[in-house]
Amino acid sequence: MLNWNPFIDNSKCRLIDQSKPTAADNALASFAIDDALAISVGNNQSPPTIRLWVHNPSVILGIPDARLPYVHEAIDWIKQQGYKVIVRNSGGLAVLLDSGVLNMSLILPDVKRIGIRDGYEMLVSFIQAILSDLTTEIEAYEITGSYCPGDYDLSINGKKFAGISQRRVKNGIAVQIYLCVEGDGVVRAKQIREFYHLGLKDEKGRFVYPTIEPETMASLNQLISVKLTVEDVIERIEKGLKQQFGIIETNQLGDQEQQWYQERLKQMEERNTKALVDDK
């Protein structure tokens, strides 16, 4: 199993499993929770924390997506397909979440010691390790044609099944990955491709948006011989953490973390309202 030292000296970690979506789930809450945990871990009030989360169908936009020339028409269409829409506060562009996509947040302390690439490399290595008995072909590099492309896209044989973003809050770091475990990656990619088509209408836009080629994306189930469920991957994550740390705490947010969470959620709600205001 991956040795995370010298960055993490703790002999224990904390696991928060929020992988059971409810009818009232709110993707904004997930990013606000990660911010609260980053503050707590950064203040050494909590050990390094792994949070697992799954959402009902949602499209998570990056800040540049909110500046698409026809973003409101694109959002109206994606909502008609049954998706909720928010703008996240971490880097990247639009991604699609549903019950077959497992999200994992790795919350670490001490931003001065851990470089941006270090955070990415740690999470890449962990995912490679927990799936090593199924495949040794997971690579990390940008998959051109995927949605939300980046240097740390995870792929097998050139087909992307996961993407990673990172957010730094005070002295804490939240490295976030979405893992497309179940379902059809091509179908997801077609939805995001149409979102950009409607949002741009052949205009250039203020940013460079990806030209999505759906065949560049897949789920783990489409790429390996074993049919995994989200629950299977969660079990593998728990096993890997026990091998790494030995002691795993499973307590939910404390009172101070709840306060930080409420503050961050309010900020995110205000930013979303501002980001999606129709100034046309």
C-alpha cells in the first residue's frame, strides 16, 4: 500500500461516508462540507480525513462554465433532462454526477509542505493501489476530448473514468476525485457535449471549452472484466485506509465543523446566485 509519509505523520485517519444520496441532497453542501473539514484538518482539530459522497443526477459546473454565452439556455436544457445544477468552488469545468459516480475527498493538513502536484499524486497512487488486483493499467494524463480534462485524468487504454480537482482553504487541502464506477461514460459525455453546444451556439466564448468526444470516456465497469459497484469500491477504500493507517475514526462533523459548514454553505449559495445571474 502507498506510503503517504513524510506528508502525513498521523497513525490514524478519519472516514466520513456520505455515499447514500437522499431526495433532498444538495451538491453545494458537499463542497461546503469539504471546506469545513479542510479548516478543521488544517487546524489539527481533526486527523487527515477521507469523505465519500454520491449525489442524485447533478451537473457540477466550473466557474468558466457560468460564463458561457448562452449558459441559461444550456442550464434550462440540462435541468429538463433531470439534473440539478450548481457551480463549484474548486477548479475545473463541468462534470456529471449520478448514483454510479463515487466521489472521494482527501482532506490533508499543512499546505506549505504539500505541493499541488503532491496532493494529486497521492490520490492517484491510492486509487491505483486499491484497484491493483484488477488492473495495473491505470494512467494519469490529460485525455483530450473528455469533459473537465486535466493533467490528472485517470484512464485505462486511453478512456477516462475519473478526474481530480483540488481546493486549498486556509491551512487545509481538499483533493477531490470523481470515479465513474457504474453506468455508461459515453452517455454521460453526450449530455455534457450537448450542454456546451447549447451554451456556445458556435460562438467562441470567453474561455477555451473542451470539444467533447464521448468515446474518450467510460466507467470502470466498461473497462475491466470485473463488474464493480459503488459499494465495492467503498469497501476497497476502507480496506486500503486500514492498511495505511490502522486506526480509522468514523465520527461525523463536530459542533465547530458544523458552524464552519453553515458559513461556507451560505457563501457558496451567494456565489452561485451571483455566478448564474443573467447579465445578458
